[in-house]
Amino acid sequence: MTPFKFTVTNNGPDDLVVCIEPWAHDFTLEAGDDIQIICDSAETELDMYREDGFVQIYLNSSSGFIVQQQGAVIHCGHKRKVGLPH
């Protein structure tokens, strides 16, 4: 079965924090950065919420996922800035 995958891109001038729920994993995207989220289920349902500088993505029907940037797996806290909530 083909995994469900999608890309999140920061087209803005400021950092964008992407939070993956319900795992509470955060990844900071600097201006121009993008990440690819790859879920273990092809039938993943998601909800997305945006606030200033933050995007929360709820992977409602997936039991796991990985995040890649430029083909390399990255982990929770990637490029996290001091002083940002986590």
C-alpha cells in the first residue's frame, strides 16, 4: 500500500512552526523551507489549523509518520528556536 504523503512549505518571511498531533512533535521551517510528512497509512485523514507562526496538523487516522527535509529524516525539535513554546 502506498503511504499518504504531503508537503508543507513556508512561503513567508518568518519562521513557521509545524506541530504534528497527537504526538506533539514540532518542526521549525525557516523562510523558504519545506518538509514532507509521510504517514504509514494511505487512508490518513487530517485536520489543519493555522495561527500566526504556527500550523497544527492532526493525523487523525494514522498510527505513525516520518518527516523528511531534502530527503533526510528529521526529528522533533528540528531547528527549534530558544523561547518558542514546545
